[in-house]
Amino acid sequence: MFNQILLQIGGEGGYSSFIMLGVMAVVFFIFFIRPQQKKQKDQKKFTQEVKKGDQAITIGGIHGKIVEVTDTTVTLDIDRGTKIVIEKSSLSMELSKKANEK
């Protein structure tokens, strides 16, 4: 069994299969892993730079205006003085950015 494996690897196409595997790994990294890392970096930057007066959307889809920011929480004014306190990590994106994407 081991001899058959060595014969298949040692044949004419031995290195080409390794090269093809390497190319597939690079393509996978470029198209799948790198964009996800960029998205996570942008999300982290947004949550760190959020400030009073910004319009934001939560992960749950709640739209509101930020009225107070602390180290880990944000207070959103969602409608006519109705305020909720949420974690910064539950903010999805800035509302003005969402409007610009459309």
C-alpha cells in the first residue's frame, strides 16, 4: 500500500498536485479569509469610534440616535425619548453608512 502511494507521488504529476493544492490555498485565503478579517477590523473600528449624535443600527435591527457613550455601553434614543442601553458590541453599523451603500 505504501509503495503504491510512493509510486503515485513519484510519478510525472507528483509536484504539480502539490503546486495546485498551494494555489487553491492562496485563492481560498484571498477570496474568503482576507475579506472577513477586513470586515471584522472595520466593525471594531466603528464600535471604538462611535460618538454622541451618530445614527446607528443594532444587530437586532433597531435604529436609533446615540445619546450617551460609556466604555462598554451605548444609550440609544429610539423614538420620542424612548431610550435603551445596549452593549457597544451589539452595534451593527452607522445608519449614514447604510444609506450610502444603497
